[in-house]
Amino acid sequence: MEVLQHILKTQGTSVTIIDLEFKSIENLEELLPQLANFSNLKELNLHGNRLAYLPDDLSLLDTVEILDISNNIFSDLSQVVDALSTMPNLIHLEITLQSKEEEQYILECLSNLQILNSQKVNGDQEEPDETLEQHSEQQSERSISAVQDITLQQYDLEQMAILYDSIREYKQEEQEDKQFDQQIRTIMLDLQSKLKQNNPDHLTNLFILTAKFNLYEICFKSIMKHFKVNDKKLDVIITKIHDMHLQIFNDMSNVIQNLKAPSKNTSQIIDNKKQVNQTQQGDKSVENRLRQELSELQQQNAELEKENKRYLDLLIKHSKGDRPSMPNSEHIIKQQNDSYQSQNYSKNYQSSTIQQNNGVFQSKQSQNVTSVPQQINVRNLTLKQLKDVINEIYESKQKFDQKCAESKLPRETMEQHMYTFLNQKYGLKSLIIEWATSIVNALKKYSAEDNDVAVFGKILRNECDEEFRFVQTQVKNTMQELLKMYLRGKFPLKHQAEIKEMLNQRVNGQLYEEEAVDIIKYMYNQEDSELLLNKLKQFYIVPHKNPDRRLTREEQLSLLQEKDKYKLEYSVFQKIILDFQLKSHEKYLKKFIATFKQMDTDANGIIDENEFRNLIDILNFEAGDLDIQKYLNIIDPYSHQQITFSQCVTLFSSESVPGSNGQIQILQKISEQ
């Protein structure tokens, strides 16, 4: 790290205090070897960084007595405490805590601590001295909280930093981060000094709002500076908006600051109120009116802050040339993704956005999500890259479905979740569109070549249920298990390791005709077996070996026995089986898919309760009102009116109805009609 290298060059290894506050450090483990060079290090400040965890072993910091790790983003307090326990001389710790229980937990685990968050461990307030006073000044965000839910936290700083990075990316210029960090530090230290004073609540809130306003002023001035050089006309407009906005904020601040100037503190307000109540009851209305005006002014102040963010988002969006109308955007996507109905992107993207709990994701809802960049850089994905992305989407969908179930939210279709996944991973609309288009193009390119890709494409188009991918996985495992059983029966004297090696050779290479025939006949009935064996014939290959050396008698005999044996690439064999499974499943669902599409008029893979009832009526499998209510309780227990295609298939696969030979699955009865 440059800061540590600079300290090492200028001050040597004898320094006792190192300040790494607000350095955007994410991984402390990389810095440990450098920190270990400072043999006399007593105090280390890591306040306001992005540490999510600490290295498990911090014994290299054996001389450190004072450590500040407050206002980071730790997710597991127990891991942090375990790591801190490896520091033998740690006696003073500064760390952001959420409750008294966490404080008690630290004190129990770190028995050597003498001071925790500027307080002695015995609970008495520590006597102020120069060292602790200086150290306390570095706790910029710990005291940044006030009543009425007006706060300034690490999350706010990160959001402002993300916005600043977006501006810098648009300007396509390398900016000096040191100046940016110094501006933030100045604002935060100024705020802390004001919060140390014994101010009324309304002034405390005003100071916090002013600090947040000044933080976003950094972004505003940065974009204004760019327009001043590159677009004079837009610069005049933006400057006028900014100056008016600033004047409104200043006037509002003055009103709030002077509103309760005669009152020095809360106790005085209470005393004055009692005195007024004793002298004249009618003056209550005056005080209530003043309180109401104060509340309204604070609300207006918060709205001004939101308006400031909205202006900045609008500026960035306008400067990038985003188009406001959706029809053109749909035309662009439809040209490239016609067969996959990507024109539904806006609807699916918005519906998935509503269900997110991530703050960054929610903040993007204020932008116009229907706008699409004028140019889309389409990636040419390889088959491996596409399958990796598909597996990531599957894993994300499974976790997301679990969260929806726990939160009592409706499930998404696979198409909706693809955009949710891309949004969570990339965030920017241009990247989302770019990747979605690339995935769709790759699906069209590789569907005929790879069964996994074909299944994913059909799931996206609601032509196959999501759970079918697990069936295909089970088929793959069954094929290998049957091949393993065949090899064990044919070579009973071979060890387990040898059988495993032979299996790997078959799976990664070729298998003999007799092995393929045995697997197929075991898995399928006679009719299906004959159909599959006929398909295999065109893919058999006859090995021709021309040895470069003279063979032994045993090798000659083995070669003679194998020379007439047909072989088959295992990957080809597996694809034929999986394609057969997929086509059989499509045939099984054919009538249900056609009926579901009749109900799903907007072709988004989702129907409501009325459409679900109509679906059951058309399918005509003799379900009564009680049965339908039972199905709804299973498939849509919280009446979200969002029932997906895959949910219907899963439900009708698990529920039974009377058939000619007893109870049969609903889907089976539908397919037999």
C-alpha cells in the first residue's frame, strides 16, 4: 500500500501511530506483512474502511495496544472477536456495536481490554487526556446519529462514493482520490465537532442534513465542472438549477436554525411550557403550531435532499444520451431477442425490482429503467461461458425462491430472475441489456448442440418446468451408475480403484456398443429401447489400431477381440438420452402448455387466481371448489395473484385425481385425454 510505503521511507520502522482512516481497505490480510515491519507500532487506525472480516491470525500485530476498526462493514462479530483475541497486547478497542449484548460479548471474550469505545471496562468514563481526545476525533460516524431517524451512516457514504464513481466514469477522466477523500474527511470532522456541542435536537438534525447536502455537493460540483468545459449551454442551465437549489436549502436552514433560537436547551423549553400553561392555557395552540411548522420544515428539508439526488441521476442519464421512450427500446431488444420475447424486459425487470431488499438496487428504481443505451455491445459467449452463467442463474434462483418463501413473497419466473440476477451482478442497465442479449444469442447458437442449454432455453420460454433440470441431472447420474455396475459385473476381480479409472475413461472418452445397449435396455422399455438403439447406429465408430511396435501374444489376442467392437463417444450417447428425455417430457406436457398459454394472455409465464380457475375448467379433470381452494392454498397461500408456469406443473405432478385404474397424477390424466 502506498501510504505504508511512504511512511516506511520517510519515518522508518520506529513509528508508533499509523492512520489508515477512509482508505477503502477491503482486505487487511494483504497489509499484514507491511504492518509487521513497524516493530514499535502502538496505535493502528482503520476507521471508515470496507472491511467485512479480519484475518484469523493477527499475531503479527503483537505490539499494537490501540486499535480502531469502527465504521467498517463486518458481518460476523464472532469472527472479528476471534481474530482480535490473537493480538496479545490489545488493551484499547474502538468498534461499532449495535447493542449492549454485543458489547458484553466482546468484554467476555477479550479479557485484556481496558478501554472499549473510549470507556473504561469497569464502566466509568475515562478521564480525558490529549491522546484519547485526539483518538476520539477520529470516531466521525459513531456520534453521527440523532433523534427522528435522521442519521448519517457508512451506507450513505458508500452511496455517495458510488455516485461519484459513476460521474468519474462518465467524464472518462482519472480523478485524484486524495482530494475526494480529504473533502469527505473535512466534512465529517466538521460535523463531529458540531455534534459534540450540547445542541437542541432540531439543530443536531440540521447539522446532519447539512453534512449530507455538502457530501452530494462534491458530486454536483464535479459534474458542473465537466459541463463548464464541454457543454456551455447545459452548464448555464445546470448552474442556475444548482444555485436556486442551494439558495432554497440555505433559506430553509436559516429558518430551522432561528426557529428556536431563544431556547438554549430542552429543559428550558419544558420549563417555559409549564409557565405558559400556568399563566394562559390558550398559548398551547402557539406552541403546537411552532412544533408543526418545525416538523414540516424538516420534512421539506429531507425532500430537498431527495430532489438533489434526483437531479444528479437525471444529469448523468441525460449526459449519456438515454432515450426516454420505450417503443424504440423494445424494437432494439426485439430485433436481437425475437424468439425469446425479450420485449418484456421492462415489465419483468420492474417486477423483480419491487421484490428486492438491497438498498443500492432500490435506489435505481428512481431512474427510468425502460431506457436502453443506443448501442449494445453483444458478447460472443463460448459454450462453457454460457453453461457457467446458466449454473449461476440456477443457483441464484434456488436461493431467491427460498428467500421469497421465507418472506411470503411470490416466486419469479426464470426469465424474470435472469434480469434480477444480472441486475444484482452488474447494476448498470447497459451491462444488463448487453449480457441478456448475449445470453439469448448464445442460447439460439448452442441449443441444438447441448441439452443443458436447450433445457434452459425452454424454461425461459415457459415450455418446460424449472424442476425438469433436476430430472436431467438424475438421468446423468443414473447412466454413470449403470455403467459402473456393468463394469463391476464384467470385471469382478478388479479393484474399486481400477473400476473407477475405467469409468472415468469411458465418461471422458468412448464406451463400447454392448455397454450402451445394456444401459438403454435397463432404463427403458422395449419400444423406447429399439428407438434409441436405432438412433445410436449412425454414431458408432470402428477402432482401427496400427501399433508402432510388435505386440505380445496377450496384446494381440486382446486386439483381435476388440477389433470388431463398435464404440461410441460418451458425450454423444449422453446427449441422445437427454434429448429423448426432453422430447418425452415435452410430449407429456404438450396439452397443458397449450392450455396454459391460452390463459397467459400477456405471455409472461404468470397467471392470477381467476385464470387458474379457468385453466382447471378447460383441463377438465373433475376438480371441485374444495379441491381448487386446496390447490390455491398450496400454490398461492398469500393471494399474490402471481402463479407461475413451473408452480402449476409441480402442483399437478404431485396432486392425484381418480383415474380408470385408481389414483393417477393430474398431469398424467391431462396428457391421456
